[in-house]
Amino acid sequence: MKSIIYIGMDVHKESYSLCALDDASGEILGRTRCAADVTLVEKFVTNVKKKSGGERAIQAGYEAGCLGYALRAQLVEKGIACDILAPTTMYSSAKNKRVKNDKMDAKMIALNLANGTYKSVYIPKKEDVEIKEYVRMLADFRAALTTVKQQIKALILRHGYRYEGKSSWTMAYMKWLRSLDLGDLLTETLEEYLLQYETLVDKIERFQARLETFSHQETYEQPVSQLKCFKGINTISAMTLQVEISDFTRFPNAKAFTSYLGLTPSEYSSGEKVNRNSITKQGNSTVRSTLVECAQALVKGKIGQKSKRVKQRQKGQASQVIAYADKAVERLQRKYHQMMYRGKPRNVVITAVARELACFIWGMETGNLE
């Protein structure tokens, strides 16, 4: 069996810090800092192999971050095995917390590789990565739209105007906004905001239509349509969950899935004292926030009551899938009302509902419909 040289890489946009570690002796075989160029990494690996003598296997690794999967793909193309390390799973010494720099970070990554004290980031298919970026772009535009709405409301409120109707952002509300007598400059200001609002609305509608088309591709058709059987999960939410996770079977059980999402309570215990605090918020924040949004929509309305929209989404699905989704929604709605009745803060309740919804989603995706 070949001995291995572990290459810890602390990577940034403009530079890489590299540390080569011998698996047998623990000796540091080389260190360098270079420009962010994969050919320089290849050159470092070649020099380290020559220095160590003989043919050695190479295992490189870097923390998940701004470079995504691109650097790993480039290294693999050059025949260098590479893992992307999940930061929250890595061991870090107390010394590294007191004195932190790129040189020490590279060494710590190499030690984690050598000792196996980490978990690799799942590498999704290229198609999933591309659609994931599209979904995240849509989320950015939706956030921008929310900001513009807040800016418009703040503007008219500062000048003493309040809408007396039931709902904002309806045709009636937009007509009311344009009827306000604000004076020339303020009217121009409001019109600029409204122009930005309408531009964003048009773009978001176009993006959502495109995403709907993606959802009917063979890869996503079945899992997305099944997820949409749950109240509160629409096409955008279902596609977000699907492309962010890709393969739900990599989680052995629902508890492992919720732990990955950071929806499990943190713990600070010692001796006989057991203290459980807020959720860990580790793992995939995009999926976690999506599930919280879905939970907020799910708990609305009467317990067990299905809207026409949900019934339409469930049309054509297997009776077992529909029954599973309906059972899950009813259980979660009852859980919400029971916890609220006991006086729990609403954000705590919604998080608890989101955590259990994640368990039901794992069951749906893995075929555990019991």
C-alpha cells in the first residue's frame, strides 16, 4: 500500500497557502504560498513527491467556501485527488483559535485529512449545480423586491400617507400609490421606485416560469411533484430542496438530515446538568431558511383543510403519497397550535415545525412513507 502525502490548502480568491504532510511520520514535507493558479499547486505537488522520494499517493483538500467545486474539478483533471471539507465537521485545536493565519489553517486542514476528522462535502451533478445557481439568483431578486417594497412603504409613511385597504401590492393599492399628491420631486422619486418594483416583478415572473420548465425535466419531475403534495411547498421550494440536497439517500435517517440542516438543538451540558439551547444553524442555510418559509405557509388555515391549489398539485399522484403528505400536514398543524397554546414563542414553534417537516420530506424522498 502506497503511503500518502496530504496537501492542506487554505484557499482564497487571490492566493493559496499549501502544507504537505507525511502520513507515516507526521513530518511537514513542504509549505508555500502561491497565486490562485492550479498549475502552481500541481508544481508544488510534483516537488513534494520528488523531495519525499518514490511514488507517493496524493490527497489534497480545502474548506468549502467561495471557490465552490471549481478548484476540486481542476485538480481532479490533473490527477490530484481532492476533498472539499465541511468546515463545521473539522477538528480545530485551541492553539489554532488563539493564533490564526493562513499558514496554520493549511496545516490544520492537512491534519484533518490525515486523521480523517472531517466530512467531505457532497459533490452534486453539474446539472444540479447549474440549476442551484439559477434558484439562488431568483432568491436574490425576490430579496431585492422585498427591499423595494419596504422602501416605497417607508417613503409614503414618512410623508403621512396610510393605505386604508385590506391588502398591499394589489391593483387597487398600486392605483392608490399613483394617485397620491406628493409634489413634483417626490412623485418622481416614487415613480422611480415603482419602475424598479415593476421591473423586478416582471423578471421574477419570467424566472419562475423558467424554473417551472426545469421542474418538468425527467430528473426532477417525480420528486418535485411529490414534494408539492405538502401544503406550503410550491415549485420554487421543491426545486430548491431538490437541487440543494440532490441525493437524500446519503442521510441514513431523518435525524441525520435535520442535523445536516442545523435544525437540531445545540447542547451545553456538564455532569448532571443538561442544557439544550437554540438550533445549531450549521449546514445548509438555504434549505433551512426554505423549510422555515414552508412551515410558515403550512400552519395557516384550518387543521386538515386542503385548498384547491393543493388538491390540484396532488392530482395524479399515488394515493400512498397523498395520504403521507396529508398526514404530515395535519400532524404539523396540530403541533403548531398545541405549542402556541402552551405559550411557546412563535419563532420557536415555526422552527420546530420546520424540523419535523424536514423529517417528512426525507421520508418522501427516500420512499419511507410509514
